[in-house]
Amino acid sequence: MISIKESYRLAVLYMLMRLMAADGYHDRREYLFILKIAREMGMAPEDILTLTPEDLLREEKLPVDEQERMIILYYLLFMMVADGIVSNEEEKLVRELGYQLGFRIELVADLIDVIKAYDHVHTPSAALLDKIRTYLN
């Protein structure tokens, strides 16, 4: 199970759902990705089905732990490419959410470029980590 504290899980789902809606097109792969992430965080599909928009909107807490914030940013990056198409709206929202998570805009933009360069079959984890290392002091 991924280490995202229970108190942040609804905020993560809210961000992923906002990202899914950003381009105005809902793809089955995006829904499946959200279910996968929810399961990894320890939530059952039934938990998601009972959520209301008010539940999600009320949940504005974001983690201060850097590892949790980075995991959430990874979720956003992979959600952005889940349907195989990266729209300008999705890129803009990922930059905005990445900034809200406390990351430099330049880092988020570079990570977006890395993930877009891959063919959606191979996981660009090593390339993403290499890019992150360039921003470490």
C-alpha cells in the first residue's frame, strides 16, 4: 500500500478527478487509473462510490511530507497520460497543482516534458528521478 495518510486521500482523489475533467473528455482508462490509485491508498471501490462532490471539495488538506507530495505529483503526471492524450488544459492544471503541492513550476514543467516523451508503455521512473535530481541542492 502506498504511504498516503488517510487524511489526505480525499484531496488526492479530488485532484485526480479535476485532472480527468480538465480536457472535457472522460476516458475509461482514467477511471481505472483513479480506482487503481484509490486501491493503492487502501480505499475500496465502494468507498469511492459513496463520495459526494461536497466530500471531495471539503477536503483541502495537502501533505507537508515531501515523499507524500512527490507521490501525489507522480499520480498527477501518470493520470495526465492515462488516456494517451495530453491536453494543454491538463498540463496547465498539473503545473498549478504541482505548485500547490510546493514544487517549483520549472520542475513540474520538466517532469511533464519527460512523461510526454514516453510511449505510455514504458514507465519513465528513472528519467523522472534523473530530472528531480537536477533540482536538488
